[in-house]
Amino acid sequence: MFGRKNKEENTERQGGGFLSFVAFLVTVFATVLYLVALILQFIKVSVPIIETMRSVASMLTICIVGLLGWRFVKHRAAWCKLFYVLLILTVIVCVVLPIVLQYVGK
């Protein structure tokens, strides 16, 4: 019982675990997308898929932050959990809705 908890804490301190690895990959992915978008914007090339890819990078980042935030909230009161879920859902809708409207409007 105590050995498992200590092992999990040591793993988190040493390497950060799977979630930290995914966060690293998302950061690399988002950085590449944002750089490509910036370069294309600078040379005045308009590619609609780049904005969608930016939004995907934002969504992945939100998911990582959401999971890390849930680790904090999961041991709090029910109202705090509900508030947190509503916040995350609002952010997701605010990112997804413009993507949907971009392709529906065409």
C-alpha cells in the first residue's frame, strides 16, 4: 500500500509520467503548427487548413491542461468539480464552434 504510493510519487518527480510526455509532444506539435502558420502569414499565403491545425493544437493543449487541472479538482467539493467541468466544456465549445462555422459557411 505505502510502497505503491511512494513509487508513483517517485515516478512523477523523476520523469513526469505519461501525461508529461504527451504534454511535451503537444508542445512540439503546437510549436511547429504555429511557426508554419506564422511563416505562411508572413509570406501572404492563405491556407485554411492551417487555422484548423492551430485550433487542433489549441484543443490538445486544453486537453492536457484540463487533465492536469482535474488532478487538482478531483479531491475537492462537488460544486468545484461541476464548475471545473463547465469551464472546460465552455473552452472546448469556444474552440470547436469557429472551426465548425468556418466549414459550414462555405
